Amino acid sequence: MDHNIQVKVFRTFEELETIRDLWQAMVRHPNGDFDFYSTVVKARAEIKSPHVFVLFQDNKPSCMLIGRIEEAPMEIKLGYFAVAQPRLCQLTMVYGGGAGAIGAPEADIFLKSIGSLLKDHAFEAVLFNNLRAGSALHQAIRRNIGVLNRDHAALLNPHWTAVISRSPDDFLKKISRNHRYTLRRQVRLFETTFADKLAIRVYTRDEQVSVLCTDVERIAQKTYQRGIGAGFTHSPEMEDRLHVHARASSLRGYVLSIEGVPCAFWIGTLYKGVFYLDFTGYDAQYHAHAPGIYLFLKMVEDLCSNTAATSMDFGFGDADYKRRFGDTRWDEVSVMLFEGSLKGLALNLARHLTLSLTICINAAVSSTIVRMIKKKWRMRLGKKQNLKATQV
């Protein structure tokens, strides 16, 4: 690489405004969208400032890493459960915030810059959230960060995508004939059972956001995701985020109702040709009828017929429907770096032990059994949340 290179760190919104056009041209994921990023950073009290690395070659910006400085609990987790939550001043790298062509040389330069700031105690830790395993950045961490200051246990998370054609039938060709038959039979049975009681509403406009949030919250409060503090939650920040997508003509929210009562939803973002699934959930009392899958298939019909989407990104983690409908998979891994203090070393050791134990438990139990246990647990948690919601 040419030696005439420089990494500049942008720490204020005034500075970031000077590279807005460059930023928007480079970024490919909605999490890294300038307006979305700005909305999240300004909305959360724990986020102290932007922290964006831009690499210049011959005084021309070539790529960037989007991050933020925050003071928040670091979750040391065993499976789904947090066993400790010490507070840290942390540099969090935004998922989808690597923009431009980042190869091995660029990744090394970025990691050296981050490592230098870590040594100077600019922050206590760095989180790379769900890096693509084996990517240039992932490999650069090993080359540029000392063994005592980085993760060693790697908990891999699958990430699925699927091609979207112009025909729903083509989308379903990736699954077996027997499964296609079963799905079509489920759809017919669902529509026969509920007949004219069904209604599907698609939300895309800015003035619809408030109603979308209200309808979705009625379902989300009954889901297992709410029981573990994940998934959709109606809040001022959530409304602001959806407003950003709606104003950019990127929002697509789908809500299924039975007899006028919302029972299932999908919310996604159509960004630069890719439809990113953000939130989903359904009312557990309709579990036997699979309303989520029914609405998913109707959503696919809409995406094929009424949008320019060329692919669907299923987001973080594994699930039956992702394996069923996805056609491309890669693994991702969250990586943390720590400063060389006693606190940093202790936190790294604690994270290593809990991650290693989680990996060992997963390895000791077959993936099929793990999925069955998770499914049963989610159903039970969903029923519990449903009961809580009806008692409010």
C-alpha cells in the first residue's frame, strides 16, 4: 500500500457533516446509514460521542469504520443469561459500519490505530459486534492486538440471506417439494379457518409509524423476545428510528390481524436493493396456526411484486425459518479487545471462561437437541408473556 496514508478520527457531528455525502456513498447496510446512525447516537444517554475512523490515501478518503463511544454495562453471558454486567467506557463498532474496500492492508491500519488508542486509555474496551468470521478485520485483530488484550474463545453465529426473484414461486423452489406442499396447505387451512376475519396491513409512510408501533407493541409484549429483553419495544427511540427509514422510503412493516386484533408482524428495511429483516413476533395463542410463517409468505409475495429488492437478509442468529428459506450462509463472531490494566485482564478472563463454557455446552449437546430445547423454552416464555400482557 502507498505510504501516503492517514487515519483520521471524527468525534463530533459537525465534523461528520463534512463527510456526509462520502459516507452515504460508501455505506451498504442500514445500520451504518448516516441519518440512522445519528438518530441512535443522539437518542441514547449512554452514548457519549461518535467515533468514526476514515482512512485517507493521497488525501482521498478510501474506506471507513463507524463506531461510537459509550458508557454501558458489558454483558458477560452464559448462553442467554447475563452473569455479570460491569460498566465500561467502550468503543463499539457499528454492525454494518465497515464501508468502502477494506482489505488486509486497510484492516491492519485500522487495527493499529484502534490498538494505539486502547494503549493510551482512550477507552477501556472495544467491541466488534458480529464480525464476519475470516474477514479482513477479523484476521487483522489477531495480527495487531496482543494475546492478553483480545478474545480467544469464538462463539460463531450463523447469518443467512436469500435471493429474491420476481416470482414468489421461484423463491420457494429452494425448499423441497414436500415442504412446498405443506406450506401451501398451511396457507389454505389458515385462510379457511379465519376466512374474512383476516387482514394484512403494510406500513411504509412516515405518518403511519405511530400506528405501526402501537399495533406491533400489542403483539410484541406477548412474545418470548420480550421475556429476554430483546426484539421490538415501543419507545421514542424506536419511533425515531422507524421515522428515519420511512422518510427514506425504506420502511416496510407488515401486520396480520384476526378480527381486527394484531397477531403477527414483520418489520424490515429495504436498503440499496437488500431487504433487511429487523423485527418479528406473533401472539403465542395462535402458535398452532403458524401466523408468522403465513405473514412471511405474504410479505415475500409483496417484495417480489412491488419492490426492487434482490435479496433478503435474515439478520443475526439461527432459526428454523432462516435455514428453511435461506440459500447463503456465513458465520459471524463478536470480538472484544481490552486495555492492558488489571481490570481489562480480569474482564477478558471472565469473558473467555463464560464463552468457553457456552461453546462446550453447545458442543456436548447435538444441534438438533439444542434447537428443540430453545424452541420449547421460547414457546413457554411466549405463553408466560402472553399471560402477563392479558393481566395488565
